Amino acid sequence: MRTSFIPALLIAALAAPVGALAQSSEGRDLAKLAFRSVDNAERGYIDQGEFTNFGSDVFVSMDFDENDKLSLDEFLSWDFGLDQVAEKAGRAEAYETALRVVFAFWDRDGDNQITRTEHRRSLLADFARADANDDAVLTEKEFLLGFSVNVAARAAINPPPAE
Ligand SMILES: [Ca+2]
Ligand SMILES: [Ca+2]
Ligand SMILES: [Ca+2]
């Protein structure tokens, strides 16, 4: 099914640039596929409409009980596709912690539910933050480096060396 398949690709791509998949051509292919999935108009960049439309698909696929809110359980039990990568790297716990951080970040009023409005606002804020050169579109690089879910998952699975 499209809505559950694409997010798995999206998250699988997160590790591709610097993570456990970095050495494999499979990882690079996944990264390209994920970006193209969001890049609906196939222009080589993502605009805000594509980004929020994609986010809305993801929201629906996560909202298991269809109450228009995401609980932490729904958020954590959703198959991000990176679970196995984290497991292999011995980072399953850090990965789950990263997902909890993203959940808390998006749950703006702290009531342990992410509403559609909170989700949409968070994605818009993420889009603005990821758009490093402020040209209102995200390149593949901006998307992978700047989107909060990507950043959190990458940090969990492939943490930067301690200083
Ligand atoms: Ca729900
Ligand atoms: Ca909330
Ligand atoms: Ca940009």
C-alpha cells in the first residue's frame, strides 16, 4: 500500500548518507527513491505543498484507530523501516529515544497526542528549518540533512564522535 510503503523508504533513506547503509548501493538507491516519492511533480526539489501532502499521507497511515490524533504508541509502533538498521547497529534503544524526542517536539501542547494541526504546523516549521538557503524549496540534500525526523534518526543510529 502506497501510504505505508513510501514512509518506510523515506526513513530507510535517512541512514543512507552517513549511516549503516552508507556503503551499499542499495542505501543510495533507497535515498533517491524516498526523495522522489515526496517530489511528486518530479522537478528535483520538494515544495511546501508536496511536503505537507506527503506528511498528511503519513499521518493517516500512522493513525491506527482513526481518531485524527497520533498517540505515542501509534507513533512508535509505526514501521519506520529503519528499525532493522538500528537493531543491526545495536542502536535500537537510541533510535526509539530519538522517535520519542520527535514526538515530544511535535506534540506542541504536551498532551501526549499529536493532532492534525500540530502535525501540520510542525512539518511547516521543519520545512522552514530544513530550507537552508531560504528559496522555499528543499533539495535532496536539504531534506536529508534538515528534516527533524531524519536528523533525529541519523543521530541515534550513527551518533557523531564525542568531543
Ligand atoms: Ca490515533
Ligand atoms: Ca498535542
Ligand atoms: Ca532550499
